[in-house]
Amino acid sequence: MIEILNPAEVDRAKVTGTLVADILQTLKHRSTVGTNLLDIDRWAKEMILEAGAESCYIDYAPSFGRGPFGHYICTGVNDAVLHGLPRDYGLADGDLLTLDLAVSKAGIAADAAISFIVGQSTPAESVAMISATERALRAGIAAAGPGARIGDISHAIGTVLSESGYPVNTQFGGHGIGSTMHQDPHVPNAGRPGRGFKLRPGLLLALEPWVMADTAELVTDADGWTLRSATGCRTAHTEHTIAITDDGAEILTLPTAD
């Protein structure tokens, strides 16, 4: 299903998006050396419920996971890039942590992810990888607008990732979003311009460039959910929910401070 929201629904999506972004920023600041991933999940639950919102993950049971997910946020450390199931692990200095959060409020969902380094260490390769996903996301957003096509976004994202030296996996990528978290169209992180669904005002998309340092192959963890790099290399993942407007694209998942 490809869902086109009306202006009132887009306004509600902006509220949800800001909530998602604010929760992620709070969790980023709380995530220090020694922080347990289960505490991050608990904090996310508390903030979601306090805001009168609902988790998109707790009952999520797609065919590719060992569902239901049963937690409120995805937490990926180092080689874990997608669908990271929170577990009993204390963060170490230099860990590359990805937090991916989807929430629904007033019937409209928003989805965002951030990657950052914990503690005082700043491994150059990890910094470069995070930067590449952030630049790819900006490029994808810049390519979005009424009349553009999904392939234009995919091509923009994939060009940045490839030129940065990273293999690109197209199995998992961005997606439509609205009254539910995952909708059509699929937005792969590489593609051909001028192809795919033509964008229209009112369409919401969650764009999510993610990379693994030296492979495009994923493996599923024993928990049945967490997707890791096949070589054990580090990974990074950045995501925003955007709304297609009459003039271009608006980022919905920016924190209040911005």
C-alpha cells in the first residue's frame, strides 16, 4: 500500500517526528560508557508512554524476524547494523552505537535512526562511516520532491555511499510510512534515476542509508532479529522521515533543539 496523507495528517506526522527525534537525542546523551542496552530500551519505553504514544516495535512480527520484537527500540553495537534486539550489554569506550526508533502518535508513525561513538574514543574509520551515511541521507532528501521518482532518491544515496568506498546492500532500505510503520514503496540504497514510483505531496518516506565497512553481506544473529555484517566489520545507519511537499521535501524527524 502506498498511502498519501492529507495536510492534517502531515501536521500530525510532524508532531510524531519531533517526538522520535527528541527521544533519540535524549538517549544519545544518556548513552555513556557502562550504559546497558536494556536500560536504553527501558528509557525509550518510559518516554514513549509518557508522551501518550505507542511503540511500533513491541508487537512487530514480520516474516524476516523471530517475532514479536518485544522491545521499544533497536540497539545495534559495532557490527550490528539493523533490527538490533536490546540485550544485557554494557557499552564500552569507542563502541559505535546505532539507535533506531519508530513511534506512532495520534495514528501517524515516524521513524529515525542515529549512529554515534560512545565515550572519548573517536576511531577515524567509524567517524568516516557515520559521516558517509549522513551525507548520503542529505543527498537522498535533496533528490526528493514532487515529480521525482524513487530511483532518483536511491541513486543519490547509492552514489554517495559507493563513492565513499562502501559496498551497498539493497535488501533492506527506506520505505513508505504513515498510518503504519512499514509501507510501500521500498526505497533501496542504490538505484537508477528516473525509475520507480513518482513522488506526490503527502507521501511520507523513511530514508535510511546504512553501510558495513567491507561487505554487503548480512548475517542474522542467534536472537533471530539482529542483522550483523558477515565479516564482523563495523557498521553505521542514519535515518529520517520526510514528507513530500509542493516545493520539495520536509524533514519531520528533527529534534526540538534544531
